[in-house]
Amino acid sequence: MNPYSHKHQLGRVTLSRSTHQVSWNPDLTGLRQSEREACEFIQEFLEEGQPSESEKLKFLRAVETLSATVQAQANGNMNDYFPKTILAKKIEVLILEESTEVLVSSVHQRAMLCIVALSGCRSTYAPCFLTCQTVQALDDMLQALVMEDMDPDMSLLQNFLEIILPWLTLSEKVHQQVRALGTISRMLRFICNFPRLSHMMEFSMTGKMMGILGLSCMNANHEISIEASEALHYFFKILVLHRRDQTTLGFGHAQSGMLTLQRQLLFSLQFFRKYLTPEERADVIMVPMEAMTRASRHDVCAASKMLKMILKHPMPEIGKVPEIIQYIYHNMNRITETTAQETIKKILYLLAQTYTEEVILTLFNMEDGSQRGVCKPWEILASFPKGYEVIMEFLLQKLTPYQKSKGQEPSHSTEISPLIATRAIQELLLEPSRRTEVQTFFPSLCMALLFQISFLVVEGDTDFQDQQHATERMDPVSSSVEALKTLMRSTGYGDYVSYIQKLGGWELLTSPEGHYEGVTLLARAMVIKNCWHNRPIFSFLIRILQERDHKNRLTAFMFLTELLRCPDVAATVDEVTVHILANWFQCEEPAIVKLLLRVVETFAKHGNMVQQFRILEPYVLGCCYSLDDDIVMETFTVLKCLVEHLTWKHSSSFLTQLTFMLGPLFEEESEHLRLMAFEIYGALLAKVKRTVLVFPLKHQVLNLIVLLVLHLEDANVNVAQVRGPGHGAWASPWFSPHPRNSSLGAFLSLQICRPALCHTATILGWSRLKAIFAEKDVWTILRALLKQEGKRALWFLKQCLALFKSPQAPIRQTAVRFAGQIIQTLDAEEANEIEEVYTALKYMREDPDSMVSCLAAQTLYILEAKEKLLVNPPTSCFCSRRPRKTYS
């Protein structure tokens, strides 16, 4: 065909009478007044010569009126009034008389509507050649209408298609569908070979056309199928030629094989991916989906088959996802055929996998618009195991607003809020079909919801609730808690939910003041109820704690600390886990360090975690020197527990190291901390047997003996000597519930130094001194100690020197006085080694306590007098120097 020869052909068209005699006397019986007037005007118009534009428009409206009348009649035929061919020829003349520069004139537009109306009328007894003439005349007119200068105008073609397509999609009459398809096919055939098409980008019916024509190819009527196949062939050719650089893909096939060819072309992956835009692909999908709601079983089956062929290949990018979801949501209940239902479910499933955000947002927008209950999309999404997992993984990444998505960055502008993600998770959890998958997701989902609750309650984030999607029925915190409860019930922990409810745990969890208490209660309840998921949750927490900047690390540690009370959980702790925990001792958050100390305490209580405990030993001892007083107190509380549960056999190195570390802490100004240090030392001594008292432990025990004696006069009565009732027996447990709250009534508070002295005497084999330690006062004990252990006099003197710095004046007094006693017992050789004591006593003369300063001055006087007696000539006793003795 020569695309530029159409004007020459149209120029030869004339309005001449046929050789056949045609009656122009219409039968007006049964017509209404307006219809009679239309017939009368048509007859007048056909006989006139030069009508005006208004008369042309009136004539075209009259033809439309008469066409509507014919179509409304059961056996209506246009030839009963006027020959259809004559009317078509007259309309063609009117079109040709219009200026080619104004193809969108009023006459053109009205002529288009008139042609469509006229094409739907029957003229059964018209001769065959007359019918062909009518069709040709209509085709010529339509071809003229879509031309703009020398190129077809695709925007005009779209206007035409919008008018003619309803005859194909809505009509139940086969002949009307065939005529519509034939007209479309001939128009596309006319256009397809033009090298240029104007306004191609404005043509927005590509997807819809492909869907309608493709569905028509599957029609049971062979004539409809053939016409649709031919139309599809030409339309596809237009797309290929104008969306690709003049590519030919073998369109020279015989028309007899065209039906099979078009089906392959339509549903091939190459066509669906390369030649259609995402929005056009969506239009293609929408056409068979709409057909599924029709009453015709054949239409439903054909639509299902078409969608299956499309879905056979991986789905490319699809546009208009919200529109597709909305249609499924509102029409799912109207689709009753089993195969069609499964196809629709698969479409929803595939869209949810690829466009999770858009699908979920669309569903909630419709439900929040009081449209709930129309269908069950959540049930559909939950019915595919793999899809369920993909959606859950996606929603997990969206739960916390500070958590970055680990998956593919979304290609759409929509963004799902944590609140919407929470609600979507709850909707999916309410579906009972995926209990197995819920078991798998439980650890990560449980913690994610708990972390979200912590973030909302503790941080008080006002930006969390997306104003666009927020609902008045449930705030974010309540929504998250309800989702957590639903998760518990879905996993089989309904009794756990009730148990927490009885303890008030859910209320605590939502309270800013009691939130962390609620977290602890939740974790402790899981241990008490021996939940199967304790170990998976613990493993999950360890994984996330490898990230030092995790926002909810405190919540994670509180939960983890409680889970470790479960023996099954503790049994999973390996060295890698312990090293991850140990690294957190370096953080600057006191609350986390305290929880880590509790973890160490739990390790010791389990009794079979010696190796794990050894890794943490240096970190625990390091906490004793923390600048945070609360951490120090917590460390001492834990150390008391450790000493109680550790054995000398497995932890001798740690206990020995602890003995040395406690020395400086005996002189702490804080009474409570000083008491705890003495309690720990006393409990530690109770574990020491004579067989294990070797260097360096024996050295440290002897190095603390004067300190223990002098602290019998400690300001804290729980540290100082307090005689027991009756015979003064001192044997009792080492630890009191809380020394400040203990009663000094019938049974006095626990004693520390005196029992420690007695046990020291026992392990050292000092049987005589043991009796004195148990009963006598400080000075009796010191005199007896110096008398029996005179060879250690200089060592005792050095211990007194250390106590000169005690914050307690009574202890400084006793230390100075005992130092004076020791000095008096020294011989000339030993007296040469006390220069350090001499210097210290000079400073002690300035002590704020008058008694201490007075005793220091007196002791100096005695020291100087003794020097004069021992040294001749009377020079300073500090002139000669010898190597100092080693004491053990």
C-alpha cells in the first residue's frame, strides 16, 4: 500500500445513485415525534444541494437518532428507513468538503460519532456489493479523520478507539464485535506502514488495546478470534516500528498462521518486557482481571489463561500497582471460578513480593477508609510460604525508624512507616496458615517489636507516627504491644501472655518509668516458662550486639541478662560470645556495665562456666577502679557473689588476685564500700585452707593482719569488734542482708574483722593467738601478736605506716601508738631501717586530730631518746645504711 495515495482515492468518491432502485419512502409507523422529525430532515437533506454547516450538524445528529432507534428495535434494519450505503456516502462527502487543515472541526467530530452509530446498524437485505461499499465508505471516512497533514494522528486514533471499543467489550452481539474488530484492524493496517506518526507519545491506550485484542484472540468465536488476531498483528507492528529503529521481526507470515503468531508475540517475554512501559503492562493485566468478573465462563477461563501466560515468565517492572490492588480488593469476592481465584492470588502475591511497600500502603489506605471486610488480602498474602517470608523480612527492616534497610533500595517514592509495618505484621500473624514460618521468624520479630516499643517509650519519638497513615483507634505503642502479644499467641505462648498480664508486665512495658522493669519481667517470664525460643533469641541478641552503635543495646542487654539464667541458654555460651560481651565493658554507659557484671555473676552461679568466666576476670577487677561510684558498688556486690560461688580449685588465681586488690579498699571513706570490702575478704579467707596458703597469698594474708586488728575499732560497728551473745562465739555467715538496716538487738550484726582474724590464725597455725583474737581487745591482741611474732616487727611497723593515712582518726591513733611500741622493741640493727617511719611521724604532728598529732610527737620523742641510748657517739641513727631484710 502507498500511504500517500489515500487522497487520490478519496477524491474520486461521488454521491451517485446506485444502478439498483432504492426506495426513499421510510415507514414512520411506531416512531416517536423526535424520530419522525429526524427521518423527515434526513430526506430533505439528501435532496438539497448546498447545505450550511448548521444543517450538516443537524443532519448528522438526525442520523445518530435514527441509528439509535434501529439498534433499539429487536429486528431493526436501517434499510427500512434509508439505504445505509447512501447515508455513509453522504457523510463521506461532508467530511471531504471540510478543510484538511481543520480536521478537528465540529462537523468532523460529529461525523465520527455518526459513523460509529451507523456502523452498529444492520442492513441485512442490502446487496453484498452495497455492504462492501458501505464498509469501504466508513473506512475511508475514518482514515480521513485520523490524518493530520500527511501523517496519521495517534491522538485522533485514540479518540476513535475510545468510541468503538465499547462495541467490542460491552456488546453481547457477535456481529457488533466482529464489525468493531474489523474496523479497528483496517484502521491499524492503514496506519502501520506510515514511517511517521504524529502525537505518538500522547497515545495512552497501548496497554489496554493489547489486553483487549489479546483477550479477543482467545474468543471461542472463530470470526472474532481471526479479526482480533489481525488487528493485534498490525498494532504490534506499529509498536515495534515506532518504538524501535525500524526493526523487522518477520511479519510476512501468512494470515492463516496469524493467530498462533500473535499469541506468541503477545505473551512472549521479549514483547512484554521490551515494547511496553510499566504502566502499559499494568493495563494489559487489568483487562483480563476485569474480564474475570463477567458472568461468561468462557471469558473468565480465557482471562485466566491469558494471565497465566503472562505470569509464566519473571514479572518485569509493573506500574499502577495501587490500582491493581484496589481492583483485586474490591472484586475478589465476585471472582468465583477456582482457576481465576488462584490466578488473582498469584498476581497479588507477586506484586507483594516486588512492590511490598505499595501493596501494604494501598491495603491500609482502603481499610482505613472504612472498606474493611470486602475481601481477605492478608489471607491471600499469607497463603504463599515463600512470599510470606519475603514480606516478613521486608517488614522487619521497616520496624525501627533508625534501622537501615539491608535489602534493595526501593525504586518508588512510597515509604512505609514503622507503624504501618507493625500493623501489617499483626495482620499477617492473625492468619493461621503460616504457623511454621512464624516459628522461624519469632526471635528476630519478637526482639524487633520489643526494640520498637523501647524506642517509642524511652525516646518518646514524636515523628514516629506517620500523620498520613496514623489512625485514631490505636497509638504506635499500643499497636506494637498488641503485635507482640499476637506474635506470642501465634507461636503457642498464649499462657505466657496471660502470665505477663497477671504480673502487670504489659502495663510496665508501656510506662516510661517502669519500661525496663517490664523488659526484665518479659525475659524472666520466658525463663520461668522455659520457652523453646530462649536459645534462638539469645543467639539473635548476641549477633546484634556485635554492632556497638545499636540503638536498643540497653534493652538487648537487659533481656540477654535474664535469659542467661536459663541453663539451656548458658550452655550455648562459647568463647566467641564471651569476647563479644567482654568488649562491651569498654562502653561508657554505667547501666550496660552493671548488666555485664550481672552476667558474670550468672556465669559463676552456673558452676560449669569456668573457662568463660576466666575471660571476663580482668574486666571485673578493672571495674573496681571505675570513676563511677555506682559501678564500683555494683562490682563489689558481684564480687561477694563470686567469692561465694567460686571454688579455690578452679579459681585460685582470681581469688588470690582479688585478695591483693582489696587492700587499698579497706581504707575507703565510704562506710558501705569499706564494709563490702571486708565482707569479701572475710568470705575469701573462709575458703582458704592451710594446704593452699602459699606465696603470694600467704604474704598478703600476713600483710593485712595489723589492718584487721586495728579495724576492730572501725567506725562501722559491722566492721569493728562486736562480741556475740553468751560465750562470745563469732562463728556466723559472712554476709548480712544489708548492714545499714540490720538490728543490734538479740543477735547483733555480722562481724568481719574478728572472724577474719580468727580464721587467719587458724590457717597460719597460731592456736594461742586464735583464742586471743576471738576474745580480747585491740591492745591485748597487738601486744600478744608482737610478742609471738617479734621477728616480723619491722613488717608490722610497715603495716602501721600504711595506716597513718587512714581516714578514721581512731585507727590512725592506734597505728601511731602501735608503731611506738614496735620501735621500742627494735634492736640497734633494726632501728637503722625506720627512716621512712621517722619522716612519716614528722608529718603526723600536723594531723587534724589533736590526739593523733600528740601521739606522733610523743613517739618521735621516744624515737630520738632511744637513738641516743643505742648510738655512741650520739649521731643520727639514720647515718649508716644496710640492705633491708626481706619479709615473708
